[in-house]
Amino acid sequence: MPMAVEHKSNASPLQVMKAVFWSFLGIRRRAEYEKDVASLKPAQVIIAGIIGAIVLVLGLVTLVHFIIS
């Protein structure tokens, strides 16, 4: 008996960034997490995480520079 193969649908870049943003905050509902697992690919999450981290660090550096000057 052949097994059913589950195909992942592609998530939009906005969905990926939204998932990474909420993960940075540590706030996720179980249903949203399961939906993300079904639609996100690991490469998408890794790239979005790196971009999110860069934006966060640059934002903090800019804020500190603004406050100090």
C-alpha cells in the first residue's frame, strides 16, 4: 500500500518574516506554529532569521548612536 506524501505549500516572504518576528519575541500560538511547520521550509526560516538578526542589530546600533550623540 503506497504511503501518502504530504506536499508543503510555499509560504510567502511576508509569512516567513511574520513567523520569524513572532519567534524572536517568543510568542506563538500552537495553531500558528503548526501552520508554519506545514508551510515553511528550513532554508526560508534560516535566511529570514539571519536577515531579522541583522536588522535588529543595525536598529540597536542606530538607536544607541542616536542617543549618545
